[in-house]
Amino acid sequence: MLKKVFMAGVVFLFACTISAKGYCQGSVKELCASSAKEFQKINQLKGFMPDQLNDADYKTIQHAAEVMAANEGTRQSKFNVDANTMNISKLVQTHAGRIADRCKSDKVGLIEDVGHNFRFLFLSCRSCHQIYVTEAGVAP
Ligand code: HEC
């Protein structure tokens, strides 16, 4: 029985490794495209005044930040090959994580704090692009 479970695990991991797209989010490009979508959601909401935002908006921000942090975790475990990218990935996770955490507490000053952490997040995403894909001209 255990042996079967183990074999299924091995087969699954193998499928993940060889599939360019599909089973387990196949490429850096896909991960980034997903993060970029979430990034824009926060980018729009952070421009509002606190009294224009409601609980659903904060949930949207929190969820977006969580997805980005999770994407970065996936990237880190699957694609990061050197210590530099590893560190940049950690920066993205840290700042996305701070945004998500901040959404769970006091509303006073919340959107300002999100904006502050979002600038760090922007720079973290950007630092990888500026080093590794300068020619692509991606935003951030
Ligand atoms: C560790 C490096 C790294 C980090 C961190 C990173 N990216 Fe990327 N990003 C890349 C690479 C490499 C590409 C080019 C992928 C390709 O074209 O194959 C890319 C491409 C993109 C693209 C273009 C995607 C497309 O469809 O052509 C966008 C948009 C993007 N990243 C957004 C982000 C956002 C938002 C973040 C932060 C949450 C982020 N990236 C963090 C390395 C990174």
C-alpha cells in the first residue's frame, strides 16, 4: 500500500517536471502573468481614499497578495537556480506577505500601509526583471 502511494507520488512529480505547461503551473512566464494580474488589482485599489473602500476591497487586496506570495513560493521551489534569484524571491514573498497580514488587522491606516509595502513589492518584482530580463521591458 505505502509503496503504491510512493510510486504515485513519484509519477506525479515526474509529470510535473516534464510538463512544460499544465499540471503544476509550468513556467516562470505563467507564474509572472498570474502575479501581474493580482499586482494590478492592488495597484488600482491602493489609489482610493480609505472611506471609498469596503471590506470586500480589503479582502481582494489580501487575496491578491496571498496569490503573489504563493506564486513566488512555487517559483522558488521549482525554478530559482541561484542564490540571487532566491533572495529576490524572498523579498517578493516578504512584502506580499506583509500586505496580506496587514489586511487582517485594524482598518485605520490600512491602505497607507498597503501602499507602503506595495512600493517594496514593486521594487522586488522589478529587481528580478532588471537583472534577468532587461530586454523584455516588463512592468514592473
Ligand atoms: C526571480 C525572478 C522574478 C521575479 C521575482 C518576478 N519576475 Fe516577472 N518575470 C521574470 C522572468 C524571467 C520573466 C520572463 C518570462 C518569459 O518570458 O519566459 C518575467 C516576466 C514577467 C511579465 C511578463 C509576462 C508575459 O506574459 O510576458 C510580467 C507581467 C511579470 N513578470 C510580472 C511580475 C510581477 C508582478 C512580479 C512580482 C509579484 C514578478 N514578475 C516577479 C522573473 C521574475
